[in-house]
Amino acid sequence: MTIEPGNLNGSPTDAPADVARNLGTLGGFGAISVRLAIEVGGIRLKLADVLGMAPGQVHVLDRRVDQPVDVLISERLVARGEIVSVGDKFGVRLTEVLPGSGL
């Protein structure tokens, strides 16, 4: 789909991902910052346990080491991936982009 001046809304048959992909070329939308976060796992704790946390404690997360991590944009799940090493930093290699995520 190509969005031309005068057709900024796209057509009713355009896929949401096509519209989202083209927003970056319209009026600087591509310069908008969003928060991208990688979620490795989680755990549910009682507030008393949180208040009693101390350095050195280990909490086991709800995900195995070989499971994909969640990729979130503004707290919304958009993809999954795997943790990789990039020099002396961590990175994430996308393995799945979720349908309807706009990516």
C-alpha cells in the first residue's frame, strides 16, 4: 500500500501492519519515541516477601532458560526473541513477530 497526499487514512482494505509501516514516512511519525522492553520472566510475591528482600537472595522466575523472551513496546507484547551477546552487551534476536502488532 502506498499512502499518497489526500489519502492519509489509507483504504478500508489496507492491513493494519501496512498502515503502521507507512506512518514512519508521514509527517515525522517515525521520530516518535516509544519504550521497548525485554521481559525475561516474572514471579508473584507477597508484599511481605518483597519488603523482606535482601542482597544475595535468588528468586526463580516463571520461565526456563531456553524459552523465548517477550518483546514489549509501551507495555504491549509485540514479539518474542532470544537473548544474544553483542560484544560486552546483551541484545535480543527476534524469532516471532505477533500478528496485529504493527511490526
